Amino acid sequence: MDDDQGTYANTYLPFPVDPSQYYGRKVLAVPRCCQKRRGKTDRLRVNDGVAVREEKD
């Protein structure tokens, strides 16, 4: 779960997500067909997230 306390997941998934179940412990993998986002890429957000995590290490 990202550092946004589940806001992004709850915005783009058709079901509610409890961030306390996933933060730091589990990976929430959702098939593209179950996401509300259609036909768009999110590379900038993913790349920025990786950069932030690398800075923390």
C-alpha cells in the first residue's frame, strides 16, 4: 500500500480496501479487468514511487 493510506486504491478499485491489511505486509494485485482505470498507463506514478522507496533505503 502506498503512503497515501489507501486513497489511490479506493479510488480506482471497484471494492473497498482496508490499508491496514496490506501496508508493509501484503501485495494487493488486481487484474486490469477489475480496475476502474481503462487504457491508461501510470508509469510516472510507479517510477516516482520506486524513487521514493530507494531514497528511504
